[in-house]
Amino acid sequence: MNPILPYVPVFAILGLSCGILGLIGWIFTTWYRVKNGYPLENSWGKPLYPQITNETTERVKLLSSENAQLRAELGAVKDRLATVERIVTDRSFSLEREIEQLRGSAN
């Protein structure tokens, strides 16, 4: 009797297990790359990037202009907030508020 013959089922199970683990690892790696924004790869290891069309170019331009508008608006809001903070923390404003509180409690 051949000494390797009793171990054939063990080798088959190990080989099948390695194949299944490799497939699961490949699926996990692909999912992880997609989740984190890495480009997928073809069978030769070269990255696959999405095709750039006129529609995507226009969308990027629109989003860039909207981003610039929002940044300008945010800058204006920050300036207004700084002005309001300066007015509120101004000594004369707080003094005037205390005087008004005293007038209100006197009536």
C-alpha cells in the first residue's frame, strides 16, 4: 500500500481550505480598497481609474465653483461674528447694559 494514500483526504481538505481562504481574502481586500477610495487593479496589477467624461468634468467644475462660493460666504460670516463678538465684549457695551439693568430694577 502507498504511504501517501491515507493522507490524500487531508491534502484535499487543506488545498480546498487554502483556496477558500484566498478567495475570502481577495473579496475583503477589494471591499477595503473600494471603501477607502483606492483604485481597483486589473489582472496585471495596474490601477483602474474611472473614465473621465464631459459630464464628470462639468460636475467637478460646478462643485468647485460651489465650494468657492461657500468658502467666501463662510469668510463673510466669520467676519460678522468677529464684529459681533467685539461689540459684545466691548467695555462700553457691558457698562451700558449694566446701567439699563439698574434702570429696569429701579422702576
